[in-house]
Amino acid sequence: METIWQNYRSSVIAVAVAIVVLLSVTVIVPETHQGVVIRAGEPHRVINRFDPAEEFGETGAGVTWRLPFYERVQFVDRRIRDLDMDGETVLSRDQQRLEVNAYARFRIFDPVLFVERAQTEDNLTDQLEPILNSALRQELGRRTFASLLTAERGNAMTNIRDALDGEARGYGAQIIDVRIKRADLPEGRPLNAAFERMRSERQEEAETIRAGGRRDAQIIRAEAAATAAEIYAEAYNQDPGFYDFYRAMESYRVTFGPAREGEQNVGESSVILSEDNDYLRQFQGRR
């Protein structure tokens, strides 16, 4: 072994030096990250920059070169990241205290600006969390608790995303989406009181609808009765004798005839009237 070392010592040292130099010169940038080459403390170029138009596998990731001891590479994640907001108490427009959990999804699209302004992802999330909290409070403070249970909630999320995105772009990040995971009233008396109030409001609304229905029904019945009276009056004017005969026959059928389908049969009954009673004049024939 000693003989081999003596004979090939210079070769072994040369190979070791070459490996060290090669490792210090080459950098492997993974597909999931962007590499910002920093020269003399300033960003110089970007390797594998995020571009939505490029297909996966054709983005410039892989082995690249740098000047050892003069350039260093800082990796910046190019994947979609999550920003979680822990439970916060937010006051709605109708003075309801809401327990809100929300999250935002963002992506770093300008790694140079990110390195200059934020440097690390932890610093970026520390900057965005209070902005998300503030935007959430302002937007939900304009809305009632009941509105968050309707499609209006989507409009609120859009406004919060736009407000947060405007701030995040100053750090080289883009807010893709903002969502509320939970927006509930605190457990206990506030929650029960809110449910009772909502139930009372729905009952008042239902009673208002029923009252409107009864009013419309009365109007329709009155209009129908007026129309019927007009028709009867027109028929009577055309032939008063026939109209009187028809009405008498209808009255006789109801009074003396058998019960019709759907009517209650009260059994046999007797009606005693004098022969000159005006009600029976149609039985006496026309004179």
C-alpha cells in the first residue's frame, strides 16, 4: 500500500483537488426550486426561473456552473406555498364576534425581488400574516354573519385576495387564492343567541310572505267575484226570464236533489211550503 501511495501520490492528490474544484464549481438546481446566483452580495442571475408557459422538465433545472468563493446560489421554492392564519376573533358588521381560520396560497414569481426584500420564506410569511389578518378584519367588518353563509362570501374572499396580492407583489410573490376554513360564533350564549335571532328573523320573513299571500288571495277573489257579477248581469240583461228560471233550477237542485260527489249526505229531509209560495213558482208553470 505504501508503495502504491509513493508511486501514485501525486495522481491521487490531483484527482482529489479536481473533485473538490468540480464540487465547488457545479451546482444542482432541482426542478422544484429557482436558483438565484448572488455575486458580491447582489443578485446576478436566476437559474430555473418560474415561467407558467414552460412545460415541466424544460425549465432549465439541473447542473449549472458558478464561480467558487465569488458566487453563491440561494434556492427559492417555485411551488405553491400555503400561508395559514391561526384562529382570530373578528367583529362583523352586525357586532358578532366570529372565530375565523383562514389560509392563503402563494407562489414566488420574482426570485430576485424576493431575495432583496424578504430573503427567506419565513420572513415572507412573517410579513404577509399581519396583512392577511388586517385585510380579513376589514372585509368581514363590512359584512354580516348571515352574509358569510351565502354566495356573498366568494366576493369577500376575492376582495381579501386582491388586497393581499397587492402587498405580496412588493416581495416578488403572487397570491393565488384566499379561503376561510372556519367562521363560526364562539360556543355558548353568543352562538345560541345568534341562532335564536336568526330563527326570529326567518319567522318574521315567513309571516310577511304569508300576509302578502293572503292579501293577494283576497284581491284575486274580489276581482273574480266582480267578473262573475258582470257576467251574471250581462246574462240577466239579455234574457231576464231565462236567467230567473236557471237560478231557480239551480236552487231546486241543491235543495231537493241528491247529494253530489264530494258533498256530505245529511239524509232525507222534508220541506213544507204553501202552494202559493213564491219560491215554488217555477213548479206552477208560467202564467
